[in-house]
Amino acid sequence: MNKDAIDLESLIQRANAYPPLPMAVVDAGETYVMEGAWEAAQHGLIEPVLVGNRSEIEQIAATLDCCDLDRFPLIEAHSEQEAAEKGVQLVLEGRVRGLMKGWIHTDVLMHPVLAHLRTSRWVSHVFLGELPTYHKLLYVTDAAINIAPDLMQKAAIVQNAVDLARLLGVERPKVAALSAVEVVKPQIPSTVDAACLSKMADRKQIRHAIVDGPLAFDNAISRQAAEIKQIDSPVSGDVDVLLVPDLNSGNILAKDLAYLANTTLAGIVLGTKVPIVLPSRADPPKSRLASCAIAVLLDKLGF
């Protein structure tokens, strides 16, 4: 197992060792979307297939000196729904091996994905965060797909993140099941789920990971905070994966990390037949490139 993938730049470099991944850009008719697709293509990570309104895409391309449509196949679609369906159809036909969200809403994109591209895995999303104040990549899940997962869904979400981390070089990921407090309180269901997940890992129902919880965010990230509160945890201060209780808390956490902690976030959807990138309009270039790099690695290394 490669243990050199300690930051996002190393993931990009690893992905550059492989041919670019054919990727449908779903609902591509927006300047930011086109720039991101071109940028990833210029770095040799993807070969974009643009899906969307032809006239809009052509008008945007004309304003971008860097964007040459002669290089990009263009599939006409007149609505978000049609773009999503055509993107999925390109996967089913074997013409692309990845999807990138364009201007489309995530729920519209995921509707045909969930109908046609499921695998035996649960579908979930993982952010990989590179923080200037933390010593390794931090995986945050699920902040984009699952709204209010139950216990068994959380176990599947954890397993997806663990398997991704192992694929990228973490031998035995350490997982913190987050909640508001560090003790089990039946009035706070996430504490009960966290305790169950910890025992499930002990009994190998979650494989190849150390899982502890419930842990508040400070006790997961800081060994000192855990010691002050007299919490003895193999995860505290060296956590790899943060499992959030629900989508709301995960989305808030990810954006807090990005905007208040200067975190660079890359993200990927797992559990589908091809990797799916869900970029945000506000993502910096390194985030977009790293997300595409993770998609390439998933495709080539056989997630």
C-alpha cells in the first residue's frame, strides 16, 4: 500500500501517472464549470465530455481564451433533468468513466445516478481536507448525500470512508464518531449510534479501522482536550475520519473548516459504478484538481 499520499498535491501527482479519465460534465453551461473542466483537462486528469445547452456552452467558450471546444465532445441537453439522464447514459454506454456536477443541483444529478449506477455499497460522499494546522488529511463524511442516516447506514458510510483512506495510503484509519458530548446519552441519539459503531468495529462489523465514539470535535482533533476531560481514546489527536451525525452538521463543519480554518477540501461520491465529483462554485483550483485526481485513482485502483 502506497503511504506517500499525505496531502492533496501528492494525490494529484499520483493521478498524473495514469491516462486522463473520460468524464461527463453534467450541465456544463456556466463559466465556472467550464473553467474547472478545462483546468482539469490541462493538468491531464480528465477528458471532459460537456453535457448541456449547446448555445450556452458555445457562448461561454467564446469568452474563455483557454477553452477550445474542438477538444471537447458536446452532448445537447435542454434541462437539468435531461443533462443528468444523458450523463448517466454516457456511463452506461461506456463512453465516460466518471461524472462531474456542473451547474445542476445535486439532488437532480443524483436521481438518475441512484436509479442506474448503484453498486452493492451504500452511496455516500467524503470530503478530504488539507489543514495548515493538522498533520494529515482529514476525511469528513457524509456532508453531501445522506440527510439523516440510521445506525446501519452510518456503518456503511464509515466503511466507505475507511476503504477510501486505505486505498490512498492510510493503513488502519482512525475514525471518530462525532456528537455533542463524549458520553452516551439516550436523549442524544447520535451518542448511542457512536457507541454502537465503536463496538461494531471491535467485532469486525466495520473492517480495518479503529472507531471510537461518541467524541466531540475537540476531543477527536486534540489529544490535549481529551486528556483534560480525562478521555482515554486511541483516536484523539490522530483521527483520520470524522463521521458526522447528519448532513446538516457535516455541511456546517466542512464549510467552517474551509472558511475559518483555511482548509482545502476535495470531495468524491462513493458507492456508484463510477466516481462522481461534486465541486462547489467557490472551490479553489487545488480543490477541483484534487477531486478529479481522486476520481482517477478510484477508477484505476479499483475501488
